[in-house]
Amino acid sequence: MSALIKMEQLRAECAGCLRCALSDGRTNLVFGTGNPQAEVMLIGEGPGEQEDLQGIPFVGPAGKLLDTMLELIDLDREKVYIANIVKCRPPHNRDPRDEEIEACRPWLEEQISAVSPKIIVCLGRIAACSLIRKDFRITREHGEWFTAGGSVCTAVYHPSALLRDPEKRPEAFEDLRAIRAKIKELCVRTYDSVSTSHASL
């Protein structure tokens, strides 16, 4: 079964999910977007208002910044797969609770299995705590590399955090440089498809 077919089947199954109370308030399921055969997978925490309305992850202001971040390392949404730890919007954009994360974890694990990425980039602390280590410290450990399953993982500041605190952007820029180097090292298919326009990054 191709990754695309498997992902569409998962999306259809997930559309009726009632595993936690977040399903009560959703407008749309926010399952994932991008290339299900990508070598690079980005995982955030949960949908916000615009994501809930459109059913697509990272479409609000943070999504625009994420697009810029991807562009800096010669990527776009067609070259990566983007998902969240939880697929429904937490009320008032609060952090997802442990029980909500655990209820949604099987969907994410199925997504990761379908994509089988070589690199996973956790967007923010919550994703990193869920996928790398429960006591992960994003301020100290962002940009470091870990192993999870069959993928190498790193965490960067969530785009929303960079919007709130632009002083973190130089650190984020260095993390992006490291991710680009890791893609060059591990992801031949992805690296061959990117341009050399940012070779000095």
C-alpha cells in the first residue's frame, strides 16, 4: 500500500475520532498536509483558530512564518509532511493536556509509520516532550539531535514563540542551518531536489 493511500485511509478513520473531549469543540479535523512520502516530517502541538476553520495545519500567522523558515532551507510544503500532536483545537489555544496527547498518539504514530521520515523536526516544547523526552527543555536543547524509532529528531522553537519573542530568531536561524546540513547528509532525494540558491545559509 502506498503512503498516499495509507494516509488517506488514516484521515478518513480519524475524521470520526471521539477519543477525547477535544472532538466536542472542533470545526474541522486538522490531520496533516504535505507529501506523505517526504523524508522530512514536521510535528507541532495542536491546531489554532485558523487551522480549525480550514482543516489545515499551520495556516495562521505562525504558519506564514513556518513557510518562510522552510524557504530558508530550500523546502516547502510539497517536500515535507506537517502534522500536529493533537488533531483538534484545544479551547482558547491552550496547551493540549497529557490525556489528550495520549488519546491522539496512535494517530500520530500511524502517520509517522506511513511517512517513514528520515528526519523529524519537533516544532516547540510540547512536540519535543511527546516525541523526544518528557522533560525536554526547548531553551537548552533546541537544535540538538536525538534518535526516535527509525528517525533522527531535533526540536526548534515553535513559530508562535518566534512571533512572540523575535530575539530567539538568531538561534532559530542556526537551528535551520543545522537541519539543512542534516538533510544534505541523510536525505539524498530531498537534497537533490532543492536549489542551491541558499548555498551560503
